[in-house]
Amino acid sequence: MIKSRAQQILKKHKFKPYKTKIVQHLHRGDAERRMIFCNWYLQKIQTNRRFARSVIWSDEAYFSSAGVFNRNNTRHWHQENRRLIFEREQQGKFGFSVACFILGQTLTCRIYEGVLSAERYLGILEDVLPELLDNIPLARLNTIYFQQDGAPAHNALMIRPFLENHFPGKWIGTNGPIRWPPRSPDLSVLDFFLWGYLKNKVYSKRHTNSQELREAIMVAFRDLQRRSIIILNALERITKLCELCIRENGNHFEQFL
């Protein structure tokens, strides 16, 4: 049966194509912590509707030469099992990790190889924060918050005093004065917007070596930085996401977007 004929039959019986949402499994107690954070955030929005622009949103992601194609989801239709195999050059695979920070319409990133250790993370923070904060008036500096998720390097003992020194009582993290809810990429502007946007750009073509991939990442970042209105619009969405999270009692809500 050809594809168009199959679609005609499905439409005749009023079937519609629905995309399954892949979300992170929530553990016991996660929903409550998500509700607490979202209520806190919405209270901040009530007193300052541009509060999202006063938070340094941060995260890390991995960009690979293999792109985002998942061959485990591939199916080959045939009358008999052809026992197909694919050879991969695992040694030829390369990639970079990227740490990204958003403050208002300002976007900055650092590219690195290997794992994110506590020492490396601290070095990135020491390098990035002056770039983000140096030109901000002192009066506004006192209103800036810093957000990070629950990655192991973020929770290292050497990181907490650093953040408390720079953002006393105003940093958001697993063990911060404002608790970031675990397993909540749907509430992070980098997870629900930035990484998908950038990877679509970077993976639009195949990269044959690490230098090409690195340059493609930087080009995508520079292109997005020039389109600051896209970043600001993404920040505005956080309010709606928090409202949906509360409406669903802290459970998954992405299926309603």
C-alpha cells in the first residue's frame, strides 16, 4: 500500500498524526519541588515582569559529528529479514561539549573537550561571569540571579562558596538558596529552546573534521546572538511553562504546549 493511500484511509476514519513526547522520568517528590520553584518564579514575575532577563540561565550540551540521528529507531520493510548491518567508524567520531550562559539578550558560550569536572566548571565561571556582568550598573548587579541544574560538577563543594560570594542568596541550584527542581529540562530555557535551535543549525550539514564542527557551533551561536529578539521571546515563555507546570500539579506538561 502506497503512503498516500494509507493516509487517505486514516483521514477517512478521522485519525490524526500525533507526536509522542519524550520526557524525563520524574521521581517521588519531584512534582512538589517543581511546584515550589514555579510558584517562586511567578511571584518574581508579578513584581518584575522582566524578571527572566535578570537571571543568568546556564547549561551544557554535547555536539557530536554523529549528529542526532538514532539508528536504533530505523526499520527496514521487506518480505523477509535481510539481516542488514551497518558498519560504524567509532574511532572517527568526534565532538565538543558546550557551556552556554544567557543573561537577557546576551548569549555567551565556551567550547571544551572531555568531561565537565568541578575544576573546569569553576574555571568557566571565572572566565564567563566578568564578560556577562562587567558592563552592568551596580544597582542592577544586586538584582541578578544565577541558575544551574543538578549536574555533578555544579554540586561540587568548591562551587557553592563561589556562587554564594558572587550571588549571595540569589543562586538557583540543586543545593542553592533557591532550589532548582531535579529532572526539569522543560523549565530551562536552554533545554526547551536553545539546544534544539542550535543543533538544527549545526547538524544541517555533515562535518568531516573537528575544526569544521567547532566553527559550525560558533557560527550558529553568533547567528543567534544577532537575533536577540528570539532569545528574549524564549525567556518570556518561561512564565507560561511555570503556569502549566502548576496547573498539572508539578507533573509533565509538554504535551499541552
